[in-house]
Amino acid sequence: MDHGSGAASAQERDRLSTIVDAMGVGLALFDAQAKLQWANGTLMRWFGLGPDSIGRACSVICGCEGEHKPACALLGATGGGGRRSGVVERTNAAGEWNCYLLAAMPVEYGDSRVVALVMDITEQRRQTEQVRLISKLTQALEGTLDLDRVLHLVLTCVTAGHALGFNRAFVFLLDEGKQNLVGKMAVGPTSHEEASRIWSELSEQSRTLEELLAVPGPAEGDQALTQVVQSLKVPVAQAGNVLAQTLNTRAAIIVHNALADQRVGDELTAALELEEFVCVPLVARDELLGVMLADHKFSRAPIDEHHAELLRVFSAQASLAIANARAYNKISEQMEEIKRAQHDLIEAEQLASVGRMAGHLAHEIRNPLTTIGGFAAAIKRSATSDELTRKNASVIYDEVIRLERTLAGVLDFTRPVRPRKTPVDVNSLVRRTIREFGNVLDDGGITLRLELQEDLKRVRADSGLITQVIINLLKNAVEALEGRDRRQIVVGTAASEKGVVVTFSDTGGGMDETTRQMIFAPFFTTKVSGSGLGLSVSQKIVAEHGGEISVESELGSGSTFRVSVPWDDSKAGG
Amino acid sequence: MAKILLVEDETALCLLYQTELGAEGHEVVVAQDGKTAVEMAARAKPDLVIMDISLPEKMDGIESMSRILSQDKSIPVIINTGYSQYRDNFMSWAAEAYVVKSADLRPLKKAINKALRARQRGKKTDASSGHEPEGA
């Protein structure tokens, strides 16, 4: 270091240097080509300079390369440009960010042509950034009602940029029942390597806050951390827990050593690898929303009251946005429910008008049917000696009765069913109904087997309606047997705890799972003709009796319908 | 056996009922709308009225029935209709029985006989016990 004019000036310079060092200011001298000649201790420390930095271009300090060169204060001051100043930002090897004000002045001091004064304005800059941050966040949050996006923005602000500059941040929100704090989202690297990579990227790209906030969602690394935090749940009632305490006292809490601190549960410490962290409440308009944790896990910068306070102030803003997003979500959900209810109502209305129409139609049809059938019966009765006429008239009459039954089936669906219940002996009801059904079974070549449990107690039922159910299920079984080789129906009764269970098994073609699940739905039919109402009417009737109807089926083998009817426990019963 | 006032607008059905009920020995007189029915009930003093619900002109069977009953409370009225949905309707309760029209005339005949028997005994039966459950 032997430039300049001799021992006297060197001594002078050293004295100056000592004074300047004591002031905490950086000082450097540059030659006419803007190459570094000398820097004081402070500056060398700040910029990591060593003896080999001497003679290097000014960029070792001001970091100007490429597009920054024209704006460089040092270059500007060189060559008689006059006084210049600029701001230099630097992130050191430990990931710490600092900001310096550089003032360059032309000078003639030996062969030095530029003297540079460097002041550390990190703190002031940080504070300005904080104000900018809050305002930027407010802007970004304006109109953001998606909760996940809000959380992500908040966490990004806490960790990115230099205003708050935490390494990692986690959000826990109160669940619906307000019993637990549940991990919702996290932002931050999961390892040192990743952290270093991110910092060097950041300092290289020097992204603005806007650019950072414009990122739509969590980065890959964040997702891993988010998954970890989402598996965590802390009950609010656990008063000794730091998260619960933060929430309940509505105050920020700093934990300096998570492992040793009683307030931090082992599960939490281990899952998030916590060491030193700060926890702040998220409260909006007096409503407790959750808590936010932040730490300096990788940079290991100490967390103090100042940090905590900053974070708390910031979280107040964030809480409002979170509360809004939540309220919006709730409203959205309720709107969906209303839409669904409205849809159901419209469907019900449509069904009702179909019902009304069906009622009138049935009436219109009944009158002529009565005429046709009535006269056919009269013909049959009067043709005592004419066998052919009797037979023909009989056919007409039977078909008319069949039509009447179809009509009855349609209308009973639309009419509300009000059963008149009395004690009923199920076995005799079954026997009687089957007797009336007898010729249908014989004509179809169907064998019917009865397996009735004897001495069954009575059930409480409307015998007419239950008969209808029996008829419906028998009809269904008969139809299922069409075209089958083996045509058998087994009707059984048995006692159960709650009542009588009547089973109808057929050796029909069975049904697949999809059909089986839909079989009781109104208007559902797999048959070419048929209203598809028989089974749904039966279900309605059984439900009105407080019983249940179900079906098991195997494709290719057949189906078994099970109907349960509750016992009669009135005093009049047996 | 009895004088029955049949209130029915469909001519073919009138013919059917006249034939069938006549064969049972009853005298059947016919009205084909509500207003005429009320007049005939007053004049002919039937033992029983069979009333259809849907009738032409402005008066339907329910109204006609209530007017007939206000003239003479003791006349049994059997509703014989193609509508099944008014069975549980309170307006039908004034009737002795509610029969849904069918080619099978047995339910109607049963209801007629029951009502006439009760009338002989001097009291009217209740419409709710006159209700015949299907298939029983």
C-alpha cells in the first residue's frame, strides 16, 4: 500500500482512517480509472474486501455491472463528473441484507481522483420498506377473496423482501368449532441449501415486491412445508401451549429455544424443526382467527421485541384480509345451498304439477273404462248359454280391470299416503293376497313357495296399503321371471327385534349395482312398459309405517326384496 | 227396493248403472247436472243419492251434495267418482261412502246396501267406515 506521497501522508491517512472508523462510516479512494486504491477497515468489513481487492474495478463496492454501469456513482464522479451518490444493496454470505448510501466526490489527493463515503442505511431503508410493504399488501389484497391466495400473499410478504425478512412463516387458523388451531399454509425453504439458493437468486434478480406478490401460488418448496404444517392441530384449550396462549392473550410471544421451552409441544417442535421463533395472533374486528409463526431458521438472525412488534402490526392488516376472505367463503357456501334448495323446490313443484295432471287424466280415463268394463260384465252375465261370448266378454272385463289397477298405481304415488293402522296378522295377509294372485302365477308357470314363520305376533299396519306393497313386489318378481328357465318365487316371513320381515326372492335375471341403487326411485323402470312407480310407492308406504325396504341382487341369479313392518305395541294388539 | 237418485253426466254410465242397479230391484232416477240433482232430490225424495264429482254447468258434485243435504239431512249420499284424490278431502266427509268408479261394480253395490240398511235402522253411517280398502 505504497501509493501516495510518502510516509507523512500515509500517517495522516491512517489517523483519518481511525477517526472515520470510529464514526462507523466507510471510506475509499479510487484512481482516475475508478480502480480501488484504499479502503478503511469498516468498508473492508462491510464489503468483504481483502488485500487482493486493491487495484480492482470499483464494482467490488458498488456492484455495478452491465446495465448499471452508466448510473454508477463512482464512475460518474471519475473524469470530472462532479459529485454523485447512489444506493448499494448487498446480501452477505450469511444471507443478511444490507443497504448503503454511497457518495462519490472528485478529489485530488496524490493520484487518487475519487473519494467515496459509504453509510449504512440498512435500518432506515428497512423501515421505508415496511411502510411500502403494508401499502403494497393492501393493494394486492384488494379484491382478493380467495382465502388461500390471501394467506399466500401474507406469508410471502413476511418472508420475502427485506422489510420483515423472516426465513419461514406458518399460519394456523381456528377451525369451525373454534376448538383447534389447524395448520393451513407455510412459506419457506426446507433446508439450508435451498435457503442459500433462494437468497442468491433473490440478490441476483433483485425482484421487486410487486414481482414477488404477483406469483400465483406456493412454490414447490413451500408445498412441502405446507403439507407438514397441515398435519398439525393444536387444541385451543391447551392453555400452556404457546399457540393457544398467543391466541388467548392476543399478544406476540417470542420463544428463544423451542426445545427447552415448556410452552412448545414436542410434536410441533419436531415437525417444524423449530428453534427460535415468534408467534403473533391473527385478530380482526375482535374475532379470533388464528396465529402466525415466523422464524429465522437459516439466517439464524436473532429475533427481538422489535421484530415481534413489526410482525404483530403487519398481522393486523393480514387478519382483516383473512377475515374478509373467510366471510366471503361462507357467503359463497350459503349461496350454493340456497341454489340447491331452490333447485329441489323447482323439482318438487314440477313433480306436483305432474301429479295434478295425472289425477285429472286418470279421471278422464276412468269413466270410459267403467263403461266398457261394466257393459262387458253385463254381457258376460246375460250370455248364459253362449260360452264364446262369455269368454270374450270376460277378456274385455279383465283387461279393463288391469287398466284400472295401473291408474290406481299412478295416482297413489301423487296422493299423500295416510295409513289407517290396525293390528294386522302378516301371514294371513300374505296368504290372502297370494290366493287372489293365484291365476297369474299359474298361467306363467311360476312356482311359489311360502316359508312363513308361524305364530308371528301382529304388526301395526294399514292392511290395504301393505297388501298393495305385497302385490307390487309379487308383480315385480313375476316380471323378473319372464323368459327365465327356472321360475320360482319364495315368499317368507320371519320375526325380528323390531317387527316382521317379509322377503320376496325370485330366480329372475337379477340386477347390476347401478340398477339396484336406483330401483326405488320414482319413474325408474327397466321394463318396456310400466310406470316405474310400483317400487317407489311401496317404499313410501313402508316408510309411512316406520319400516324399511331393501333389495339384494345377483346378476344372473335373482333378487331378494326385504320389507320390515314394526310390531304392534298398542294395547289392542296380540 | 229403493229409490235411487243417480247424478251422473256420462250417458253411457247412466245406462250401465240403471241396468245393473235396476237388476237388483232398485228404481233409478237420473240427473245429469248438479242443479237438476238438487231439484229432483227435493221433488222425488229418494232413499239414496249416488253422486259424481265432476258435473257440467257451474255446480259440481260436492256443492250439489251439500245443497241436497241442507234440504234433507237424512238422505245418504254415496260419492261415485273417477277421482281418487278427494277421498281424504274434508268435503267428502259428509258422504256415506267414497267409491272410485270401476268396471267392478261390487264396491258400489256394497256401499249402497250398507247405506240402505243403516237408513232402515234409522241412522246414517260414517263416511270413514264406509271406506273400502283395496284388496282386503
